[in-house]
Amino acid sequence: MNIQAVKVIYKYEMLRTWKTLFQSIASPVLSTSLYFIVFGSAIGSRIESIEGVPYGSFIVPGLIMLSLLTQSIANASFGIFFPKFTGTIYEVMSAPLSHYEILLGYVGAAASKSFIIGIIILATAGFFVDLDIKHPFWMMFFLILTCITFSLFGFIIGLWATNFDKLQLIPLLVITPLVFLGGSFYSISMLPPFWQTVTLLNPVVYLISGFRWSFFEVADVSIWTSLVIILGFLAFCLALVAWMFKTGYRLQN
Amino acid sequence: MKTIIAINNLSKQYASGHQALKKINLEIKSGEIIALLGPNGAGKTTLISVICGLVSPSSGSVHVNGFNIIKDYRETRALIGLVPQELTLSAFESVWNTLNFSRGLFGKKPNKAYIEQLLKDLSLFDKKDTELRLLSGGMKRRVLIGKALSHEPRILFLDEPTAGVDVELRKDMWNIVRRLRDTGVTIILTTHYIEEAEEIADRVGIISDGELLLVEEKHALMQKLGKKQLVLELRDAIDHIPESLNAYALTLSDEGYKLTYRYDTRSDRTGITTLMKAINASSLTLKDLQTQQSSLEDIFIDLISSKENLK
């Protein structure tokens, strides 16, 4: 394995994060803080607790997931799309490293960055609400798994996209609505029965539910269902990326 | 000399149906400079891209230092440095970082002394902390060469290294190439500037429409295929060529003072002796005469057009 190459790709991608510190880290933290102020304090103070959890605390896992998903996808898709767009990808493609090493470098960096953002948001949330994490191990596990899975998904989008429009298409039109409608700000038990059933088709529901369970032992679906769904999505992304590499999709003529 | 790159029956057809390479066979010797000459769209870049792993071949094989480029890609790619045609660089990176990034990509541990020396050789050392977007076009080209050399390759591909580069810089680039060859690096360059091939290459391959028309040692090629012309300067101007000389397809120029005769150095009979006899027998008096060898450019145009004619 060409560890040196994985290291330089990882380092290069992380360096990009520090160079654009405001955009990369300050901006998601700021927007999450705004959510806490508006939903948690202003509106939340008028909402009763949900299943025994104060509303302000209840939205923390959903808000972290919202940032994790959008940030993982944005980082990883941009990381691979940009060198493709500028043409500098030629160097990576002509270097003695396998596609999986390329993946490790880019996805590893994007996932690390999302993880850092997740932790920062969690710490920020601590300033606004009381947090008592019931299952720290599961919380970390879900956090890391989500970072990796959605960074991988972002990498796929970055490979697929042929222009900036396409790069934004899925995060904006698919991911954001799914997260907002996936129970970030409410428990799906609050919905009418018909919409409860429809909501179960949204994979993000399982993600947020599992993550919320690790905090408060409160969940819309069983933790094991959540785990199977997220691992299933990870397997789907891995299979897709394996197919892309095998066929040289958008990377090799 | 040892063969470092062996290309056998290499073909490439793109998904669009365009046949970019047609059964290319070529052996490149270690330590030589070979120029692949051809018009735009001839398949030069595709050929390079296949060897470097950017384009997958449709059929045929390529071996680099005995290793197959697909099966043993780690071994082959580690030996190769590629300077692409376009000035593709990350805008906000520094010269120093980009060279170290390239070195790392090729699996080499950081080597400060080597990169420093490389930058000095390329007259870039004083720009080492400058962001790439602030460099001039010529400097960017040198950075790309630096990146390609950062992992100490034994083979360097230069894809149109002097396209859009001014005369001064072009000569500078040629000197860099020659210095590299002196260190034992094998250099394969593509160009559509005949002058470039003529100036620095040991061998010249001519590619047109995906086919390698010929590969020859440069001087042998010029001698073998070269046409010469004999220019006869007359003491007195004439307004038409005498009938007795009609058989020689002469052209009259310089207000009737100059007769030009073109002949092929490859043929046994160049026709010069009989022409001279015929001139002797005519009423013409010669003031001077000289011969001129055709350049690689003339040979190139001849080859390409004769291929077009065959179609």
C-alpha cells in the first residue's frame, strides 16, 4: 500500500479545511447556534418536552446529523470534483496508487473534518442546553459511521457531477429535505398516522432516531433497525464506488 | 541500449467510436530523447495517456522496464513523470507544497534537499513560497516539470512542453531537457513544432490519424527522406526556360535570374549530371550554384500529404 500517497492526499485536504476555516468550521457552527437560539430557546421554551426530553435537548442529535450529512457530502464531493474540474486529477490518476487508496485519502479527510464539526457542534450545544449522553459509545459509533458513510456518498456525487450545478443538486434537493423531514426537529409520533408510515420510507429517520437513542434512550424506531439501515446504506455506497472504479467511471477514458 | 518502453499493437477506441490509436508498435531506448511529431488530434496525447494510466487501452500492451502498465501499474508509474499539456495547477498552493505533494503521491518520503535542488535547477527556488496562481505561464510550466520530476522518475513525458511559450523560454526548456537527458532520464516529448524535434530529439516518430507512420533516428530520417534543391544563379536573366530543359521541371524565379531544380536524395539517379550537360548545351551561363537540404518540416508535410493522397 502506498501509505505516503494516502497521507499527502489526507494532509492536503485537511490543509484546505484550515485555509478556509470560516467556511469550513465557523459557518456550520454559527448556523447550528442560530437553530438553537431560534428553535431551542425562542420557540422551544413554548413547546412541551417530547417523551420526557426538553425540546431544546431533543433537537441536538437532529441538528448534529443535519450538519454531519450536509458537511460530509459537501466536503467529499468538492474534494474530488474540484481536481476533476481543474484537471489536476491527472496527477493522482497517474500516480502508483490504487483507487481505494485515493478513496481512503479523500473520504478519510472529509470524514475527519465532519467528525470535528460534529464534536464542535456538540460542545456548542452544551452551552445552550443540558446534555446527558446515556450511551457515549453508541453516540460516537453513530457519529463516526455517519461521517464515513456520507463522505463516501459525497465522493460518489463528486465523481458523478460534471458541473457545479450537479454537485449541488443532490445535497440541496434530496438530502436537505430528507433531513428536515426525517425528525430533526420533531418526533415522528407527532405526525398523523398516514405521514408516520410515509416518513418511515425516509432513511434519514433511522439515522436520527438511532443517534437520538444514544443520547436520551428515546427513539422512533429500534436501534437495531437504525443500525441495519445505515450499514446497508454504507454497503450500497461501497458497492457503487467499487463499480465506478472498476469501470473507470468519469475517471478514466 | 536497453529498451525501457515497449509498445505492442496498441489500439485505443474511445466510447464515441473515435479510433485514436491504431496498432502502434514502438520501442523506446533507455536514455534517449524521442519526439512524437504530429498534427493536432493525431493521437499523441492519447498514446502518452495510455502509458501513464490516464486512458485505458482497447487492445495491445505496453511494458515499462519489463513491467506491464496495467498489471504492474505501481512499478511502471513509479518510474514515470508526466508533464501535461495544459497548465493544470491548484491556484492557491505554494510551489514548495505542490512539489512535495507530488513526491508523496508517488510514494516517496519527503526529501528537502532534493526538492530544493530541483527548484534551483528550474530557477524557481526564489518562488518556492509563492502561490501558483501568481506565477507567469512560463513559470507554471516549469512548476509542472518540477512536479513531474519530484519523485526522481527515470522516464519523463512532456506533452507539448513549449506550446504557447515564447522563443526565449522554449530555448530554456530545451536546455532543461538536455540536462535531464545527461542525467540518464529517458524523455518522450510530443510536439507539433518541427523545430523542436529537430533541435533536441535523438529519434523522431511521426504520428498522424492514430498511426505511427515512421520512427527514425533524426539525422538518418532527414538524409533518407530529405529532398534537396539545386539553385542555379544565372549571369543573364531569361524570360522563359529553354525548351531543351523542359524535362527537368525547373522553376524560374528572382526576375529570371534563378532556376531551381528539386531532386530526391534517395533515388539512384538524381538527374544532376544530365541537367548540367543540358545546361551546358543550352545558351545559359551560370554565375553560381548551391544546394539546400529540406528540413524536417518539409519531410513531415510530404509524409502527411502522401498519406492523405493514398486515401
